[in-house]
Amino acid sequence: MSETKPVARRKKKDQLEVRVRRIHRRDLNRAWEFLKLVFRDVNRETVEYQRPRSKRRFLEVYSSEWIEQLVYEVNGEIVGYSECAFEATGDDNWVNPRWFEKRGMRPLFVEELAVHPDYQGRGVGSFIMEQLQHLARTRGCTHLVLEVAENNESALSWYRTRNFYKLDAAIFLAQKVPGEPDLLPPRRLKTRPAHANGGTPTTGLMPEEVSGPALVAKKPRARKKAASAPSKSAPAQKPEPE
Ligand SMILES: CC(C)(COP(=O)(O)OP(=O)(O)OC[C@H]1O[C@@H](n2cnc3c(N)ncnc32)[C@H](O)[C@@H]1OP(=O)(O)O)[C@@H](O)C(=O)NCCC(=O)NCCS
């Protein structure tokens, strides 16, 4: 008995299946949280946001008739999400539709493809890709077109093994501008000369304004003035005749 139970349980776990369905309004919050989780680490490493950019935009997508949002579930839990557009729409769109028209291409734009980290490497991504290829065929599209950051190496190599190739698209360039900081670096202060504070407590005044030494300096001048002034006690001297 005790032998058979774990085996039965293991068998059940091994038989997990993934199901696809169209998203429903009630799934939106859960799907948004799912995308934030999947792209958290990817977004930290890439110049462009690998989507989703904002919840507002994500909710707008739901009402767009050109965009197909699919969720992939295992036992009712979202483990995958895909979003694809049959037209290049949206104000944050990077695509020039004429480029494709000129080449006779009718692309299905894959805006989003995500698998829960706990389920990566188990075939969910391949299932999503097959679903997207199937949609492309049933809607008369000739190519799947998507954008991926060059340094999202894991996803890039995953696409490359599925025969995705690089289009004539923009690459990010940067040039280092040699520069200086706006603000000067810290400066070491001079040591205060010993006579400047003369051992007196700090008053906040300049040394020459400190009361003690200033009074001492004024005294002789006062005495000099008194010596030249006529003494009140001595008789006034007549000026010498010239
Ligand atoms: C890229 C991603 C969608 C792949 O989904 P996945 O469920 O892990 O992929 P699968 O399990 O279906 O992959 C199955 C096959 O791909 C192979 N594979 C897995 N990772 C790979 C990689 N980095 N490079 C090449 N092959 C890879 C597996 O060995 C397996 O091969 P097999 O079928 O011959 O056994 C998923 O990792 C993901 O969501 N990443 C984070 C979000 C992201 O970066 N999305 C793309 C943004 S544009």
C-alpha cells in the first residue's frame, strides 16, 4: 500500500498537461502579476523594457480586436501567456508596416511570450510557439515577427534554434562622452594660525574683532589724545607770538 501511493502520485505529477484558452476579463489581474514575475529578472538586464510596460497598457490590449491574448494553464494555474497582433497597432509600436508589405510578408506580431520560471524547460514554450504558428497559418500570415533583447541570451538562443532570423532592425548604439562632474571635489581646509584664536573661546568673530586685544590697542590712542588736549586743571597757555 505505502509503496503504491507515492508511485501513483508521481505518475499523476508526470502527467501534468497544459491547456490553452483565450483570456477572460477576470484573468487580467492574475495575468498581469504573472507577467511581472516572469519579466522581473529579464527587465533588470535589458536596455528596453521587455514588456509589459504598464498595467494601463496591458488592460487596453484586452479591448483591442486586433490582439489575441492567450493563457496557458496547468491545473488552473497560469504557467504561460502569449499575445500576438495581426496588425502593427498601438502608440508604442516600433514597426513600419510598409517594410513588410514591400517584401510580400504578412506578419503575425508576437508581442509577448512568457513561461512561468517554475515551468521553463518543460515544453510549455514549445507548445505556445506551436499555438502561435497554428494561428498564423489559420489567419493567412506568412511569418512570426518578434522583438527580443540581444542580451536576453537564453530567449534569443531559444528562438534561433527555432529558425528565427534577424531582420533589418535598429540596434542600440552609445558613445562615451568624456566629462567632468559639475561640482568641485571636497577641499582640505587650512589649519588656523595659532595667534588667530589666542586661546580665547570661539566667538564667531574675526580675530581682530575679539574684544580683548582691540581695547588694549585703543587705550594708548585715547591717552595720546588726552595729552594734546588742554588740561582742565592747568592754566591755559597763550599762543607764542609769531
Ligand atoms: C524563452 C521561453 C519562452 C522558453 O520557454 P520554455 O518553456 O522554457 O521552453 P521549452 O521548455 O518549451 O523548451 C523546450 C526546448 O528548448 C530547449 N531550450 C530551452 N532553453 C533553451 C535555450 N536557452 N536555448 C536553446 N534551447 C533551449 C530545451 O532543451 C528543449 O529542447 P527539446 O524540446 O529538444 O527537449 C521561457 O524561457 C521564458 O518565458 N523566458 C522568460 C521570458 C522571456 O524572455 N520571453 C521572451 C521575451 S521576447
